[in-house]
Amino acid sequence: MPEPNQPMQPITNPLLVDAMATFKLDLTNREHERAFLEAAINARYLIPAMVEQPADAPEGEPVPTRVAFQLLTNPKGDKFMPAFTDEIELRKNRKPGERFQVAVMGFMDLYRFIKNNESVSGAVINPFGSNLCLIRRQVILIGDNAGNLDAVIAQNKPAAPQPSNPSNPLGAVSNSREQQQAAIRQAMADMEAANASDNTAEDAAEVITDELISALKACLKKQKSVKKAYIRVDSESGERYLLVALEADESADLTEIGNTVSTECADYSDLPFECVAAGNIRAKELVANEKPFYEKKRFGIF
């Protein structure tokens, strides 16, 4: 397994990046699939890793090291090894305080790691960009055939069902290519769902600032009919906005309250405000899972 280090020459994979973009347009296209797999097999990847060295190693003697690779987990708990095509994509993975180093690895390196670690469900290329997943059985099938795609394609042709064979990690099943494509699409959907969840949390931290909350509280304090208020970053048709759910008296004019909020708090956010009743279907998840940022106290004292 390669030792983590910072590559002397920049790692770039323009052929792979182009092949990924083309293949994602139609995952059923066999020609585009083969071009993607050929590029993936020939690529060199940047892999986040951590090197652990014993603290009590004798001075001047070779020091055994243990390399721990970063793994990403999707909402279902499946673990994928992230593989980045270039430094730009790698930077999307870095967060303050993290101390990952970088290993440069080829496809067969990924294959050996995944095959030797049963808990790893595959690899995801550029997980925080326009990603594509290589599921475990796909990686193993390619690696077991030393990257020979003709042999891989031959094994993926529809065949008659055969008895289960523990020595075959892929399983001999009919329509295996179709099942593999379905698994790839599901893995991509699960990974993108995880990314969306992470991005939402980061968006909330950046957009819903303490200054904004203070301004909203001051504004809502003057609205005697409002009892509680919740907030989150939401989006519709690609447009982001601040969804504000209000628990208020039946006599409350939420449209007027929304106009007041938009006017008085406009300087504290670049996103527009959308005020809805706490019982609105759009606010159901927000109200059920989050605490109110504003709550009217007894006797009107906040």
C-alpha cells in the first residue's frame, strides 16, 4: 500500500473527469460506461489518509507505520473510500483542524484495500463534486480480472441463475449488469443525500448567524400574536431562502408579519424570508426536529 505523501507533480485526470461527466448523462450507455471504467482503471487518485507512528520507537531505527484511510458514510451506514481526481476536488474535503495527509494511489491499490476490508462498500470518485460510485462487487470484479474489461463484460452478460457459491464474492446471478447499474445509482443517490445533509448544516451555520437571530427576535417580540418561531435554510427550484415557521394566534396575519420580518431583517441575510404557519406541511419537519429560536415568555416578557 502506498505511503501517504504530497505528490511532487500535480495529479490531474482530465480523461476521467470528462468520461465521468459523459457517463452520468446516461448510466445505461455501454460505450460511455466502458470509457469511464477504462479511465478509472488508468487514473491516479489523491486519497486522504492518516499515518500513525508508535511514540516509543527507538531513535535511529526504522519506524513501522500504520496508514488509516478516510472513509465516508452515507445515511444507510455504508462506508465508501473517497478518491479525488485532482487537488481542486481534494480541497473540497478539507475542514479546519483536520490533519489528513495525502496518498497517491492507482485503481489496483483501491481494489486491494476494498477487497481486504469487507466493511467498505466501494469507492466514490470526487464525493463533493460531480461524483460517481464504484460499488464493491464492481471493484472486485475488475480487480480480480486485472483490469481486463473484456473479461469483466463477459462475466456481466445475462446468465442462468446458479447456486450460491461462497468463493464467488460477486455471486452468479442473471442480469448482473442491470443489478449493478441499479446498485450504482442507489449508491450515488445515498452519497448525494449525505452531501446534501452536510451542506445544509454548513449553510445554516453560515447564513443563520447570531446577528440574524437577534434581529428576528427583536422583530417578533413586537408581534404579540407570535408564540414560537423556527428557522432553517430551504430551497425550491434551485432557489434558496429562509423558511420561518410561526406558531401564532388564529387572528395573526402571517402575510403582514412576513412583510415586517423581510423589511426589518433584510440587512442581516442575503436570502429572502418565507414565513409560514407552524402547521404548514412545509414546516412539519422543521417544527418536529428543531427547537424554536424564539419563544414568547409568560406575561409577554422575552
